[in-house]
Amino acid sequence: AQSVAQPEDQVNVAEGNPLTVKCTYSVSGNPYLFWYVQYPNRGLQFLLKYITGDNLVKGSYGFEAEFNKSQTSFHLKKPSALVSDSALYFCAVRDGQWDNDMRFGAGTRLTVKP
Amino acid sequence: DTAVSQTPKYLVTQMGNDKSIKCEQNLGHDTMYWYKQDSKKFLKIMFSYNNKELIINETVPNRFSPKSPDKAHLNLHINSLELGDSAVYFCASSQERFSYNSPLHFGNGTRLTVT
């Protein structure tokens, strides 16, 4: 079965600095990887996905993520953080081999300080 | 127009009661889901429905029953509510269950509080 881990509960960065939110995964087949963002009292919003091809994936709001097969990682990045990026971020995975649905990490709370 | 809508947004009830949460999607998606988010923000899948067929039941107590009158609706009925049922419940949909690259579209959640 697939699983995903987000090793950091909390990430704090200063506005204008680059940010990274970490994610590692475990699957039996090919990984289908996703990032979502959750703002207070809202549902999760899709940011970006990796299916195949280029290891660097670009998504909404200037976010990007780098797929690294050897390290089984899919870290979310942004070159310059905004205060409005402060939210809860979830990494998710689907296993291309098994008939399983999307599994989510525990979430990482990103706080961007002015 | 809201793509995935849930009602009610807040639900406060007493132990032992029966309640329902409604969900509708206007995206034309084939599959709908229910997720539970606990107080630590951990998301756990409860059910998914594809073409009116239950696909997953992830160790969820049988007090929880999904009901799908049509492809656009997936309601969640909960019998004999317990304190531990307090959580935020999210409805979601995706284009196809077996299209692994389809992201989920979430509703804004229903915060259930059992007293």
C-alpha cells in the first residue's frame, strides 16, 4: 500500500525568502504525486501534480515541486514566499500499481512572517 | 458556482442522535469521496463512490453510511453519534477513479461537534 510522510509539522520562513515543504513517499508501482493547500475553514485546493516526465513541476501561485525518484521525495518549493502563502500544505500519493485511492500526509503548517 | 458544496457547514448535536451531511458536485465527475479530518488535521478516507457503487470502506464503523441518489450527490448518514465522531468531514470528487492523475476537488467541509 502507498504512504506519504511530511517530516515537518511546522515550517517558518520570512517573507521574500525561498520556502521548501518536504514530502517523501512509498509506493509499489509508479507514484502519482500531488500537493494541496488548505486555508482556514476551507477545503483542500489542488496546487500541482507529478505524473511522469520532467522532474520539476510547476503549479498554482508560483509553487513548484521537484520529483526525486532515488530519494522518493516530492518537495514543494517557492522562490519567494508571501505572507498570504501561510496555510496548511498536504502531500498526497496514488499508487499506479494498486487499486488504491489518494492517501494524504499529515500536513505541514507553513507560516510566512513579514 | 461552487464546484463541490456541502451542507451544513456546522453541525452541533448530542450523543446518540442521527444526522446527515449532504454533498453535491457540479463538475460532472464520476467519483465522489468522503474524508474525515481530525483535530490534528490528519485526513483519512472514509468512502468513495463510482457510478453509484461503493468502492472503499476504510475500517469505518457501520454507523456511517454513504448514500448516493445519483452521480452528482453523495450524502453521509451517521447513526448513534459518539463523541469521537467530532471532526471536520470533507466531500470530494474526481474525474475518474482509475485516472490516477486526476486531482481531487474538495468541498469546504462540515464541522461536526458531538456533545
